[in-house]
Amino acid sequence: MNKNLGQHDLGPLLASLCDESITPDQLAHLEKSLRTDPEARRFYLEYLDLHASLIRSHHRVASNWTFAKR
């Protein structure tokens, strides 16, 4: 990962992106890092894959719980 943005900085930016609270300046910083840093892109893909997996799991559990309540 480049010297401008380490994983410890990228995580909070991605969390803000996922919860739709990222600022325009943060988004510009994230986009620049993703354009220029292969490690940042790899971390981004892993983070979003994990985020999507957690959402899918939550929906499955919630769906099963609702079905079981009937």
C-alpha cells in the first residue's frame, strides 16, 4: 500500500463509504488511492466482499428467524 494511505486509514474511509457518510474530500482521497495503489485496490475488494457477505448473512438469518416465528 502506498505511503499516502495505509490500511489503517483505508478502513475508516471504506466504512464511511459503506454507511454512506463519506465526505466529498474523503471520497476523492479514496479514489486517488484506488487509482494509484494496487494494495489499496486489493484491500478495497476484500473489504467490500466481506461487507457484502455480512449483509447477505444478516438477511438469511433475519429471513429464517421471520419464517420460524410463523
